[in-house]
Amino acid sequence: MIRNKVVVGILPTFPHSETDPYGDTASFVQMYSDKVKECGGIPIGILEKDASFYTSICDAYIWPGGSKVHREFFLILQDAIQNKKPILGICLGAQAISIFFNLLEDKKKYPDLSLEEIYQKMKEENPYLKEAENVSIHSHIVTKEKESILNAMHEITIQKNSLLYQIYQTEKMNVVSLHTITIAHASADLMISAKSSDGVIEAIEYQDFILGVQFHPEILPDLQIFEWLLETACRKYLLLVNKKEKVQKQDFLIVHYDSTIAESLGQSDMELNTKEAWLSLQAFLQSHGFIVDVNSAYRSSQVQQEIWDFYLNKYNDDYVQKYVAKPGFSEHETGLAIDVSVKVNEKWMDEETDQTAEFFTFLAQNAWQFGFIIRYPKGKEEVTGYSYEPWHIRYVGSSKIAKKIMENHLTLEEYLERKF
Ligand SMILES: [Zn+2]
């Protein structure tokens, strides 16, 4: 994530010749990056075949149409599967996904062979693979002439229990497919989620984060499939932790954050992207005249236990239930939650009073811009199980999702129920 936006790596469409010393350039189709930008993401071009650098910064991928399946980019698919990063394959990209899953299937038969060796073996028996890597056969020219696009328009039927159905909410739709070869054989691990009337496989999917479509969604005006890609990329930040949902083991990277007011060292640490977003929010608040800092952010379950015990000694059971989370059930144990304090008349304050009301109203109205929500809003005590806590903000990974939650006066619980 960069500046709180999802980074989408886009593969080149036409990598050029390798023998010409000036031919090692890549071309990118503007329509793909336009769609990513329209959905609020940051598109970046994957500029070289050694894509390992890009796997470290990309949250999602688009494998677009093109002239040849470049197997060097299978590394991208490995990263996607391993780290559950969403990938959208389009046209030749969908075929690349299919070939990769064929390889994984054959790997079970030949565990000692490398994927490349298996590929060469498959190629001997499978003319389709020869076609997929043959530039001259899989060359289609996408013209933007309205006429030619309309000619390629046809209906597909979408499986009702599929991811594609969830995205488009329809069983029949008109799409534009422009291709000369089709997916010959989909691995058993893939679901075939759409077909055209002549039996051509129009979509394949794996679990809920890998999707390949034979048609070209970038030509159509709607954004649903690209929105799916970006929302799925920040889904891990929608982790639900509440009185019923225990903190599961997460792979969030907790980093140090130096707060001037946290009670003890380490208590203001937080998740990596949460910190980036927090620093931007803090600067924004400061530019509006509010001096803020972190009272408490990440807590280990041991620290949460200590807090629980401390309050239990001091207050009655009822109070503790309302304000303090049981160890294992605190959002603070994820590193995604921050308790904010504001400085008023040289005093740090974290409760809503006459003096802080203006600040907390401003925070509630603007935190979404940085991907934060007020996790325990007023009037939602029944849903969240907690009293109103204006100071407790929660990172959800996307300003777009945060905006949706705030605008519709939802809690995270309600958003997740509607959406996923
Ligand atoms: Zn809190």
C-alpha cells in the first residue's frame, strides 16, 4: 500500500524483442491503469521479467491480454497464491492462469520435476501450449472502432454460486471477447464460472481471489470487476474482532511508533500500513489546529490481560464489560486500532467533554479519508457491544470502504454482513 492506496501491478501487454538492444521495452495498455485509478488504486507497470521486486510492493495484479504467455511472470501467480493477493487475468492473462494451474496439477504427478520441466513435458503432448506461446497465432488487434467492438459482443452464462456472479449479480451478460485461442482444459482446482453459448470457457476462478476472464472488462464502462480486485486486496484489514470474534493469528507486521504520551514503551506500536495512514491523519489534523497523539495502539494479549485485571480490581464488572475487551478479544491485539488523545490547554485528553467535542466531531467526519473508522459509534452499542468511544479509531485498509461505512452510519459488523 502506498499513501493508503492499493498498489496494482500490471503486466506488460507486448514485451518486445530480446535480441534488439533497444527492444527490451514493455508496453502497457492505458485502459487498465485508467480503471485502477478510477477505483482509487495506484497502478504500476511491472517493468522487467524478474518480477521479484514488484511482488514486495504490489497488493494485487492484473495480467492483461497480449501476444504470448511469458512464463517468467508465473512468479506473480506464485506470490498471489501464497499471499492471497487478488489477481485478475484478462484474455491471455486468463489463459496464463489456467496454464499455471495445469502445471500445479501435473506437479502432483511429477513431484521431482521443476515447473519449467513439467511445462516442456506438457508442451510435447499439448498443441494448445504451443499456440499460447506463439506470437503469430495469438495476435488479435483490439481496435477501438465501435463497430468492431460491437461485433465481438456476445452473451455469457455465469454460474450462480461463483465469485463472478457475486461481482456482477447476474447470470447472463453481454461481454466483448477478442481472441483466437481459448482455454483448452481447466485444472480441477479451478472453477469454470462462465461460458459462452458456443461452449467457450469465459471465466475461471480459484477460491475468492484469483479470477481469469476471457472477455475484456476494460472496454466496458462499468468498474465492478476492478472494484472487486481492489477491495479484495485490502480485505485482510477488514478483520473482525469483537466480543464474539477472537483475534486469530494474523500476519500483520507490527512496527514501532514513538508516542509522546503512551504509558509504556511499545504500547503505541502499530501495524505497518496503519502507521502510514496514522501519520497522514495526524498531519492533517495538525493542519486544522489539532495536536494529537497515540494513547494506546498495539497490545500483546499479555498486556491486554494486565489491563483487564487492573480494571477488574478497580471497577465493577459491568463497567469493565462495557469498556475493556477480554484478552484475545481486543482489536488492539491486531495493531489496527488506535486510541487517540488530543491536547487541549496543554492537557492531553481522550474522553469526550465540552472541551474535546469539536475535535471528536472533526475526527469522526474526516478519519475515513485516511482509511479509519470510529469503531464504536454512538447509538450502536447493541451491535458493537461497546459504549461509544470517540477516541478509538480502526484502520480498514481503504478510504473508499471507510467512507462507505461512515456515510451509511454502519459499524464494521454491519458492513461485513451486507457485503461479504
Ligand atoms: Zn481502544
